[in-house]
Amino acid sequence: MVEELLEKAKQSAEVAEALYHESTELPISFEANRMKSINARESSGMALRIIKDGRIGLGYSTKLSEPGDLDALVESAVESAQFGAEAKFALPSTYTTNGVTIFDPAVEALTLDNLVALGTEALDLLRNHDEEFLCDVGASKRVSNVRLLNSHGGGTEYRKSVVSLGASINLTRGEDLLDVWHYAVSCRAELEPQAVAQRIIRRVEDARRQGTVRTKHMPVLFTPQGLGSALMLPLRQALSGKTVLEGASPLSDRLGEQVFDEKLSIYDDGTIDHAVGSSPTDDEGIPLQRTPLVENGYVRTFIYDLQTAGLAGAEPTGNGERSPNSLPAPGYHNVVVAPGSGGSLDDLIGDVDEGIVVEYAMGASMGNLFSGDFSGNVHLGYKIENGKLAGRVKDTMVAGNAYAALKNIAAIGSEPEWAGGSFYAPPILVADLSVSTREG
Amino acid sequence: MRERIEDALKQHTADFVEIRIEETKSTGITYRGKDLEEVGTTTQLGGNVRAAVNGGWGFVSFNRIVDLREKVSQAVSQARLVGNEKTELVEVPPVQDVVQVSMQRDPWEVSLAEKKQLMDSYVEEIWRTPKIQTSTVHYGDGYRKQYYGNSTGTYIEQERGRVFARFGVVARDNGNVQQSRAGFASSEDYGVVEGRHADVREAAEKAVDMLDAQPPKGGEFMVILDSTLAGVFAHEAFGHLSEADHVYENDKLREIMVLGRTFGGKFLNITDSGEVRGLTGSFAYDDEGVPTGKQYLIRDGELVGRLHSRETAGKMNEAPTGNARAQSYSVPPLVRMRNTAIEPGETPLEDMLAEVKDGVYCKNWYGGQTSMEMFTFSCMEAYAIRDGKLAEPLRGVNLSGNVFTTLENIVAVGNDFAWDPAGGTCGKGGQSAPVGDGSPHVLISKCLVGGQ
């Protein structure tokens, strides 16, 4: 079908590129401690990008089975090219299929019974710990096929398998609600219900008692998940070539300068085996690489897709990512924060006389990401007193500026972990941030 | 399509089966800065079958609309593997209906060239303002035709339309980068995106004004929310907790959320409606074929109702409300809000301002989020209030509160009212849904402000 579409498109355009994806997904869910549903989702779709008279046109359709469907897709791309942006790039002529391992036959072979067993084990472990837990559990496997081909012969094809296991618990005591969750995902059949349940149980036990906090400045320790929820989004936006090109990035004229604490190094790495953000190429056929974004506090690289790189006069970095129905834009694969020498999470806690741990800052990414200002509700966090955890902190906000915070790092932990699938980071202790709380 | 759906529904052994087939067509035009970045159209065709057996659910989604009968038996056998209790769905009288979209001005009759020309003029308007660093202008329209049939005998063909324009403006002065935005949306009129030049100019000027704003002090303050932000507040602070799927299987939460409980003052009324014409959260039937309506959540300060799917209403023994919505054919429906509003009260804004010695006036929003018990939302524009008068502008103001106390802290509800013209998009369980939020101004005696 991809070849047929390209043939048709070439009759009305100089350059054409077809991206076909199909996937099957089997998600099962447990709600309120019992099995709730089994879903089976099949999807497929075709995106067509063309260059006609030097302008970019785009169309996307999931209606592909009837005669004339492909012609309609070509027609819509040709229509949009009349108004499209001027193309500033050349598509690759290399067909790349090797590199990273993202398919595991053992995932594809997982049966419904296997998934039910994964979910049931996680549920039982949680319920055996505390029968008051109200648990939701989700397990899922997905196998997808991607085929990308352009009229220069460049592109890729790959198969990706993804298995995930997520669980959350709710404890309701009067009007005090505690929700704790953990989510694990991999391209390899390696998920351990034990590990997921243990993470949740530790967080619940740390949060069971109520801590007290007052409105003032103090050290704030971000767990990998907390870091992702509060500090990473401004940086992700500022390091995107698109934001830089527009001059809206506070880092746009700081390439090669030290902006952050020298302990901080961040990479975008699409070459990590079994990671869900990895693949042989990006969505334009450019091979993925490990790109240093920040090294020892210095701003090293901005990420680009082909068109943005063309407009900026920069080198493409293999970061052309697209949702099926839109043009490629700079997007990250796996964002990796290099570990430091601060030891384990407990070691970092031990270093703090008075402060808080942030596991998840709700709403911190909703404001003005350009400025780096953030302000979030500590949805899950704990007080630290004299180097020990001293109960849950709630009805509390943590606020500051991401750039200032990451210039003022007290320590970076030595033990990174995956938070949410494509973010791999250690905990980071920020020396001083504003904490505000409800009085009485 | 009707025959194929009704034929596929004929033989099955489930407690409930439904088939939902959807055709959608959408257009998007996007500008970054002064340049047009993307014009594209998307066509989608797909469907699903959902079945309930003994309280368990099976769901199958697909793009190729073939072998519907086989898809039914697959969904039924999946449901059978899950279920070992009783399917409890509320009774809804069967409906046969055809709902056509009635556009005042139909976006599908406006050429792509005309749409582009209109957006070009907005881009120009934005760039007339000095200190603008960049902007985004996005136009979108969508049309969805849905074919829905279920085993109770309901068959509905329903069309829905949507047209919107969103504007984001970024101003910069050296390292200081500030932003502002505006948006307009309608379910039935292309006219809503026309003639917006003054609004767009105002958004551009606001972004520049915010360059002079200072971050707020942290702590608890008296705050006044404008109607747009107060609508988001109603959505985050109370709307989500009214979604019965959070409550129906949590006995302890059911005790807290018992109907009749007092949540606020006598002057507090909160509703959720799918019937407000033109709003993007409105529709005739939800994605389970249940007629929409208007539901009071809080009346005279008391909890009087909540939002239901067939299942949550059945299990809680309450009346159906028509709040089951799915982002698309590829996912099962969830309990979602439609257009959520605080109803007008009696207090003029001037009287609210006069009450505030040291507080914050908060306008418009970037986003909001809730954990059921706690919620937070961010303001686009804010001003300090001192001794009843508006003072210096503040930036990066995020408010946070606790559902069980903040509603009680509402001390006055304004005598004005407005729906957010931009419409909103609400995310839940990985699905997004267009929603509306509206309110008068409200005065809250104590609200937590994150500060630096």
C-alpha cells in the first residue's frame, strides 16, 4: 500500500513520503479490586507528506480499504500544499532498519491469561499488604508495525513491542484521600509485579502519617517522577529547536554557555535497547542518536526535525517526531539525566535538616513554561526533619524558577530510574525553593 | 449502516451490547510566528463494539468496518471472561433518532483559502504590537458522524460539528519571556472565529503588559476569580469529584459524597449541562445513546446530584444523566463533564473588591488539574488587590485548594455570568473531551497561592 500511494502521489508532486502504522493492543483493567474489562484495539492509518511546487502538503486517513481512498488522500495533500510552508529540507535516501532492539517475541507471545496473571499478582501483593487499599491495575501489550518510505528510497521499517503494568491505590480516611501509583513499561517482557507493588507500598508507608510544614524557603528533594512533573518541562521546551528558532527560548543565545549547575548533564537518547522511546529512525527516516543537551551545566545541542533544522540553518538531530496527522516537529525520544555522586534517595534525605521530598507536583507544568516559572501542588510529598522522613505534606505548594533551581543543585543522586517510560533520571536535591502551605 | 448494526446486534448472549461507528473529517491550519507552518486534513473511519456480561466489560475497536457480528462475539466472549457478578445498568427508554448538525455558518462551506486569509489577518494583527517575540495561531474544524445502536433497541445517527481558533502570543524583553492567549470555539457557527481582531490585539498587548509583572508572594490570600477562571475552578474543584465513576465503587468516598451534604453557602449553585446551544461540550445523546440534559450538582449549597454513565447510575441507583463520553471510536466512554457552571448570584464586582484588603484578582487560565481532594489551576493574568483597589500585575499565579474546604470559603458569587469563549479540553484516563466552563466572578476568603 505504501508503494502504491507513493506512485500515485508522485504523479502530482515532486517529492512524496508515506508513513503507515498499524498496531494491535490488548489492555486489561482491574477496578476497585476486581477485574473490570478486556479490550482489544486494532488501529491503522496512513500519513502522506508531499512537496509540490516547493511547498509542503499533508494528509492523513484511517479510511484505506475502499477503492479511491488512496486517491482521496493524495488529493487532500495536494490541496493543502497550495497553502503549505515552503520546504527547506531534503528527505534522506538511506533506508535504515538496524540498530536498536525494541521488539521482543516474548511480548508478542503474551496471552490474555499472562496479562491477567500479571495484573492479579500486582493486585494480590497490594491487597495482602493492606486490605483497605482500593486498587486499580492495568496491564497491556501492544505490537506495532511502522513503515516509512519516501520517493528518494529513504525510510525505515520496524516492529515494536510494548508491555506495561500500572497500579494505583486509594486510601480514604474521612476527608483525607491518599492516591499513590506506579507505572512500568518496557519493550521487553521483563515487568515484575513485585517491583511495581513495592514502589507503591513504600510511598504509602512514607505518607501514612501527616507531617507539618510552614510557609518558608527550604531544600526540596525531587524524586525522578517529581523532577519530571516540576522541572523538566520548561527545559524540554527551551531546548526544542522550534522554540529556539522563534527566539522564545531563554536558552536561544546561550549555546555553549554554562547555564546550569556543573553537576547537571542531560541527554536525549533514542538508542537505548528495550526503551519505549527508542526506534531505528525518527518519523522522517533520520537515524536516532544520543544527543547531549546539557553537559556539566553547559548547553550543548538543541533538537531538530528536518524542516526546523532547514529554517534554522542547523544540523538535523533525528528528532522529527509526529502525531500521525501532523507534520514532524522536534520531539524527544528518551530523556536521560546523568547520575551524580549523591548516593541513594535515603542518603540524600539524610543530608537535609529541614525540607521536603516531592514525588509529584500537580499542575506545576501549567503556567508560563517559557519563563521557567513553576508552581505546583505537592500532590504526593513528605517532610524531612533531621535527615529522616517525617510524614506526608499536603495542601502545600512548591514554587520557583526551573533555571534558578537547576543552577542551585545541592546534590544529584547516584541511582537513576525510569519514570513513566521515556524519562530516566536520579533524584535531585535543590538547595532552596519556596514552599507555601495552608495555615491551620 | 443501520441494517448492518441492527443485524450484528441480533444474536448474542450478553447482558448489553453496543456498536458505535464514526466517520470524522477535520481541518487544521497552524502558524508559528509570522509563517504558516501546517495545513492538513484528516479523515477517519472506525468503530467499536462494547459488551457487558455479568458485570464485566469487553471492548473491541477497529478501522475496517467488516464482520460486525464476529466483532460482537469477540467483545462478548472477552466480557464473559471478566464478569462474575451482576450487570447493573440503569434503565433508559430506547430511542430512535437522527440528529443533524445545524450550522449557522457552516465551516465546510468556507474554502480553505478564505479560512487561511482570515487567519493571515490575525497573524498581522498580533505582529503590529511591539516586543512580540513569537506567536501561534491555530484554526481547526471538525465534523463527526456517529452511528450508534445497542441491544436495548436504541439506534441513533448523530452529527456533531466544532470550529475553533486559538491564539498564543509570546512577548520578550531580554531574558524575560511572558505569554498570553485567547480562543473562540463553537459547535455550530464558523462566525465565532470571524471579526476577532480586537480580541487578538488585546491578547498581544496582555503578553507585553505581563513583562512588567512580578511573581506573587506565597501563602493564603483572599482572591477574586473572573468568570473564565471561576468556571475552570468549578470544573477542577468540584466537577471531577461529581463524576460518579470516582465514587461508585469507593464506599468511603460515597459516605463523604452523600446527597444532601453541605458544600458551600446558600448562594452556591453548580450545574453541568449538555444543552447549552453552541458550546463545544453540548450534544443530544452521549456515547452510550443516553439523552443529554442539565444536572444540578450543588443547589443552595447542598450536594444534589452527580454525573453518570449507564453503569454508575445503575450501581448507585440514581437517574441517568448522559455523561458517558469517548474521545473517539477507539476507546470506551468514561464519565465526563459537559458544560460546567457556577450560576449567577447577587454581588457586584465592586462590592467584592471593597471586601479585599490584601489579595489577588485572578483572570483567565492556562490549565487546571485535580487529585479529587486537592486541585490547582493557573491564572493567565493577575493583579494584587490592596485596600479594595487593583494594584501591580502579578505573573505565574497558581492557585491551589482542597475540595472539602475551598467551596465553603466562597463568600460571594457575582451577579454577572459568562461562558469561557475559548471552550476547554479536559483530559481524563488518557482521553480528551471538549468541555465548557462558565461562571460569574467569585470571591474566595482563603486560597493558597504558590509564591517565590
